[in-house]
Amino acid sequence: MTTISRLKKKFYFVAAAYFKFWANRALKKWHPRIIMITGSAGKTTMLHLIECQLGEKAHYSHNANSAFGIAFDILGLRGITGSKLHWLTLLVKSPIRAFRQNHNEQFYVVECDAERPREAEYIAGWLKPEVSTWVSLGRSHAVFYEQEVQAGRFDTVDEAIAHEFATIPKNTQKLVIVDGDDKQMMHAVEGVKAEVVAVKKKALSSYTVYPDHAIFKFKTREFRFEEPMPKNVTTQLLMLEELMTYLAIEIKTDLSNFIMPPARCNFLRGKNGLKIIDSSYNAHIISMTTVLDMVQELHAPHKWLVIGDIIDQGQLEGEEHKKLAKLLGALKVEKILLIGRRTHQYSYPILKKSHDVESFMKPQEALAFLEEHLSGRETVIFKGSQYLEWIVEKLLENPDDKIKLARQDLAHKKRRASWGLN
């Protein structure tokens, strides 16, 4: 790690401590029961499921899961936009909001990410949640954990990531709900003082998925979504049952009011009858596997996949993209489009031996291919980086539906424009 990198890392937590101090003043005045959600993927889906149950009884940390973001959320402030003037505004407003912010909800449902080493530990040690749900474990943001291995603190990146996430259960006061099918996760929660409940997917009786809805059947209840939810959501539904039982609140199985956040398996109508499933928010092997498993069971003819690079993997990127090629190779789909340097270098050479696959370096090239070859009878599933939301936008039947896409803020629009995506 360079000297500049060390200074940036040190400054991050020093600055975060300032906002945490004032947010903590507001939090003590509020004194909610805290439910924390963590994991490499599926956190936001879990948060929205809980929101369907608790409604106005809780405040939710939408779009905030970092040390800064959570502090701003508690204080009712808008997060960082990159403007130095906005930083100054936040510095001044934080003490004022600490005394004026009047949350009165019974619960605070908060996401906690582990993007950088020590951040989850920092947040969990501060908030000390009553309940935590650990949804998944994988190599998200792996590049940031390579330094932990290089420093000799851990033998592998996987071990370093698991240790960071495990700091949340270790700081949980009453109940920890985990994925009992994940052996590494189960090992990580050994010795946790709170009660640990492990859910297992074998409790699912049946799963049916179409481009515009999904049905999950369990022994005693059935959940229906008006979106093509991945089968892996079984874990979140089982966790939801455990949470509602603990809170002594009757669970609602009617999820017609459930709204998926943008680009997490959202169904959209495309031009000429085209069906679009947009899951372009992020991508690593866990989230890729989740979506591709859904694709395998999806009731739809003419399935096409548009797959972007997996980023933030550092030295593991070759290994992860070869895994991706294996996952894609096991699918029965009509067409696969790969976009980006990494998928071209590592995944394409493997896939082209067995599948109808095209590889492009730029989103513009992939869009041109799609516009030329799509008939309108296809279901096209988008997953990965490389600003796939720009391609989705160009294929929409109703241009106004772009508000349902990811990264529609001004900062991301400027970044897309720098790629020539207008």
C-alpha cells in the first residue's frame, strides 16, 4: 500500500468519526430497536422485504450502507456528491441536525456493507444491533482485501472477507440469522454470544419463475412476487419468517406492495414485444450465480444473456471470470453477449467452444448488435458492469421507464457521457 493510500484510508475513518459523533447524539435521543442487514449480495432485497412487513414502524437506510452513509441517513442529510462545498455544508449541518432530527419510528432497519477492511466492524461496534441478518458471503470488493493477505493478517482473501462480515454477528445483542447452507458462514459465527438461527433452502417446497412474476411455496405459506425473483431469495424469505417470529409480528405473505430497487431482476417491457429482465446493478460470482440459476428455471422461450465484466476483483479477476464461463456454459440459452475486457480475455475463449456467443469491448457495439438481431420475441437478461443500464434504456418500449433503471443520478450520467454513452 502506498503512503497516499494509507493516508486516504486513515482520513476515511477520521472523517467518518466526526459524522458518527453527531449521528450518535441523534441516535441516542431516538433509541430505536436496530435490525442490521449484511452480506455480499441480497442486502437491499432483504431490506425491502422487511419494509413490506414493518411499514411505517421503521426507518430504513435506503441507499446508505457505509460509515458515512449511515451517519448521514440518521441525521437526515443527503450524502456526498463530490463537491467540496457540499462537504463543508455537511460539516456545518451535522451538529444542527443532531439536535433537531426527530425520528420516532420503533425500528431502524439498516444495511451494512463490508466494502473496505474494518468498515463493517466500525459500524457494528457503533450501532450494536439487536438483530442481524447475514444474507450471503462471497468475494465482493475482493481487491480491497488483498492488502490484508499481503500484510500477513489472513491467508486468503476469502478468509479476510468472512472475518470482516463476522464482526457484525459478534456485535449483535440478541439474535443472529444466517444462511445455514454456507459452511464458511456457519464457522464464522461459532462462539457468537447472541442466539444464532440458521435457515436452510431445503424448506422450499416449489419455485416457479416467469419474466413478470415468481412464486415461492413453503410447507405452511406461499409468497408471490410481481417480479422475476431469483430462487436464492428463499434465504431472505426464511430469514424474514424468523425475524417476524422474534418480533412477535404476524408475517404478510401478500407481497404485491413489494418494490424491487432498480436493476435487481426488474421486469421491463422492450420494443416490439421484447421482454427485459434488468439485473445490472452489480456483479460478482454470488450475484451472477443467483441470476443465472434463475435464468435456468425461467419459463420463457428465446432467452438471451447480456453479461458485463465482474469488477473489483484485483488479482482474482482471471479466476472469477473463468468461473463465470463455467456457469454460463451450463445454461441452455439462445444467445450470450459478453461486454468488457475481462469477459473477452477470460470467459469468451472458453464459451465460444460450446455456445453461440459474441464478445464486445464497448456497450455501443453490443447495442448495435442487439438492435440488428432482436426480433422482439426474446427475453433478454442483463447482468454485470459496463453501464448495461444504458443499453436497457435504448431498448425500452416506453422511454419514461428509464427512471426504473440504476445509476440515474447526475454523477453517473456524467460518467456514462465520458464513455460516449449519451
